[in-house]
Amino acid sequence: MTDATTAPAPKPGILDIAPYVGGKSTLAGIAEPMKLSSNENALGAGLRARAAYEAALKSIHLYPDGRAGKLRTAVADHHGLEPDRLIFGNGSDEVFALLNQTYLSPGDNIVTGQYGFLAYRISALGCEARVKLAPEPGYKAEVDALLEQVDDRTKIVYVSNPSNPTGSYNAAEEIRRLHEALPPHILLVVDEAYAEFVVEPDWETSFGLARDASNIVVTRTFSKIHGLGGLRIGFGYAPLAVAEAIDRIRLPFNVSVPGLDAATAALADEAHQKASRELVQTWRPRLTQAIRGFGFDVLPSAGNFILVLFPDPGRTAAAANDLLNARGIIVRAVGGYGIHNGLRITVGTEDQNRAVIDALSEFAAS
């Protein structure tokens, strides 16, 4: 018989890692709160994806296709990519973890922005690697700041484009300049989880840049525009040598049968994608304008969310969060990123967005 004092100890550093804490989903005393804390698709999954999920129930006693054949072909056709260069994961989070596991040894490091997605850091620390953060004084990843952190033990540079939780983005020219300055043995990973919501003309996907590069990986997810966060489907487009290396450690059945079928159907559901984009493109500027009008700072966002800053010590993010919760609205505090005066708010349905505006108007007048 064992107890906590005699159980095997994890390897050094594991218990020093702060676990990832997802967005809240419940509020005491409120049966159906408005959940705007996780950047989910306010419209949910599309009808095609739901139908495919239901149809897949007859096959859930069977193991999935370990190569994700149908989805592989659909993604390659949709984006104009070579199918054998695709990596599929249990969300793009798993793709990051696989990259770290494949390329990081103890003492190596990754470089990312000060506000880069926490998942990059967690799995890197689990590989006994270091995390080097480049300052983002303007809440945006800066090429020169990232390059200043690169040293002879750097193996991977991560850039979120657009970035969560800030909403900032890097123009195509910036990504090209960053890649050109990196030595060929360092992987540049461009996380494009929110790519489908970008409207800025100087942004472009890095798929084209990656096509002829030996050290670029571009990741996407089905959790945002397609509304399949609960099914955990993501992919990376990588150099063939990288994809083949990862396949040696990727668990053989890491993506489920319903997930594969629903994602394949979602990719073809252009009407749902269009409606999801239009909702964000309509309400993201309206939320921004209204909340700025109350005297709070709202960072420009290229994602399906906004980041609101509360610089007034008399009206703090914590106090705003309490009032929103009291009105049945759940948003995301971002103190885990070091932004203690900020709240990230997902663009919701019209009713949800109006409820946010009304609550923050009340907070501003309090």
C-alpha cells in the first residue's frame, strides 16, 4: 500500500508547471449562463458537422483511421496543401506538444511572445526545456524582440497569428522577416487558430511561405470557425521530414471517429463558415466602439474576441468580472498571462453581446 509520501516522484520540474486553467463554464445559481470565456463559436457547430457526428455513432466501436485519410484529403484539397505533409492532433494543442516532444531535449528552449498561448510553454516545460519570452510592450509579438531571445539552444519559435489573448496579428512581411532571420535548424511555428476571422489586408496565411521552407510549421484548428471545440481536432502543415518524425511518436488513434467525420463535413459547410465570420465581423467593431465609449481600453482584435483593459484603479477588471458574473455572463480573466487589468470577451450572439454592453455600461456608471 502506498500513500502520497511514497508514490513515485514525477521528473524534475513537472510539479513547478502551473496547470492550464480553461475558461469558466458555470456560475452558482445561474442555470444557463452566457459563456463568453473560451472563444468558442457562438453559433455552435454547423448542421453538416452535427449530421456527420450523429451518423458516426454507428461506427464508434471501431478504431479510427490512424492516418485520418478522409480528413487529410479534404484539408489538402481545401487549402491546396500536400496531404503527406499534414499532422493531425487532438486539437492543435497536441500538435504543439508533439513538436516539443520531437525536437526539445533538456536544456533546449523555445521562444515565444510575452503573451503567447500558454499551451506552447506547458508542453515545453514538460520536456525539461526553457521558455524564453520576448517582451510585447504594445501587446503584439515583435520580430526583433523575438530574435533577441534566440540563442544556440533555441529549437522552436512560436508565433500566434492572430494572437490569443491580445487579438493582435503580425503582417505577412513581419512573418517573412522573422523566418529569414532564423537559422534553418530552428522551427518557426505559426499558430493560425483564428485565421478565418482576419480581415486586415496585410495579413496572409503562412501556408504559402511554408510550402518551400524546411523549417516552418503552420497550425490550424476546427475549434473556432467550425465550432468543434468539444471534438478536439487540429492540424499542422509541416515539412515532410518533420511530419514523418512526428508520426513516429504520435499515438496511432489520437483523433476520434466522430471528430474526423464531423471535421470533414464542417470543412465543406461554407454557409456555416460564412455566417460565423459575419457574426464576428458585425459585432467585434460594435463591441469595441461601445466599450471604448464607456472609457475602457479595447485592444484592436483580429480574432473572434476582444481584450478589454481597465486602467482605472477604481474600476478594476476583477470588479467588472464580478458584475458580469452577477448578470449571468462569464468572460475570461487573463491574469495567467500577466494581464491583471484585462478581461477577454468572446464575440457572442446578438443577445449576448447586448447583455455585455448593458452590463459594462452599468459598471462604468457605478
